[in-house]
Amino acid sequence: MEQRQVNPMVKTGLEFGPILAFFVAYLWLKDRVFTFGGTDYEGFIVVTAGFIPVFLVCMGLLWKLTGHLSRMQIVTAVLIVVFGGLSVWLNDDRFFKMKPTLIYLLFATALAIGLMRGESWLKLVMEGLVPLEPEGWMILTRRIMAFFFGLAVLNEVIWRTMDTETWVYFKTFGLTAAIFVFFMFQGGLFKKYGPQEDKDA
């Protein structure tokens, strides 16, 4: 299906809205305990249970509006359903907390495999959103691979050593800020290995 253009604000809202909704709902319900079927569930588990369908609905709307979902979005959705579902089913928040670790490890490992084959699989994931020369793609792929491995380790350290509220703040704002800062520091690479016509202009 051909990818269609959509209002950037709508696209951003559908992509980040569920995360912000999770954060707000957690702050609202974090100190409450809910009983279903004779089992007590902390607010974090209840919010996780609500986050899964909200995320899937937003991804469905994004697919309907654009006619397209990236490979990263699809894999992320699958892991959210699997590990969020396990957290709810087993009443254990550890599964959902380790989900970012597995996402970053999965993509970092995939990039590493591509690099060992002399290929940049990052180019396939980003699907032409960032125009770069082949050498630029290889450099960016190595950097993002290392960055993702670092984020995986950081997520493990945070959720294993700190309380749930700290992890929620880290997941909502820390990871997003880290990715934003990382790409800000790639400006020199984009300039050096960007399209030749842009450099000649």
C-alpha cells in the first residue's frame, strides 16, 4: 500500500500520545490497588492493561491514515502486547519494565548482524527518511547500534535498582530525550554524507 501524507501533528500525537497517556494515568493511579476476580492489582498493572489497547488503536489509526507502519513500529507493538500482556496476566510489572531492554537489544543485534554482512539494515528501517551516502549509512548504523546497546543496559540498571516511579519518568522522558540528543549530535555526519546536490548548493 502506498504511503500517504498525514498532518505531522496528528502523526506525532498518535505515536507519542499513548506514552504520555500512560504517564498521566500512572501518576493518577500509582497509589491505588484494584481487585479483580479476587486478585489485587497495583495501579501500574492496571495502567499497563489500559495502555496496550490504546497503543494498538493509535497504531491502527496511524496505519489507516498513512497506509503504512515501519518495521520498528510493528516489532514494538508485538513486544508491547507480549510483555505487557505477561505483566498483566502474571500480575508482575517486571515483564513490562524489561520490554524496552528487549526492543533495544533486538534492534542493536539486527544492526550488528547487518554490519557483519557489510550492509546497513538501518537504511531499511528508516526507509529513506534520512538521505545519506553508503559510507554515511554504515557510520550511522555503527553509532546507533552502540547507542541501542547502551540504552538496553541503562534500562536494566534503572528498573532493577530504582523504584517504579523513577522508571516511569525515565521511560517517558529520559529515553525520548536521549534519542533526541543523540540525533542532534549526528548533524556533522548528516552534513558530510548527505546528498551531493545539497552540499553543492
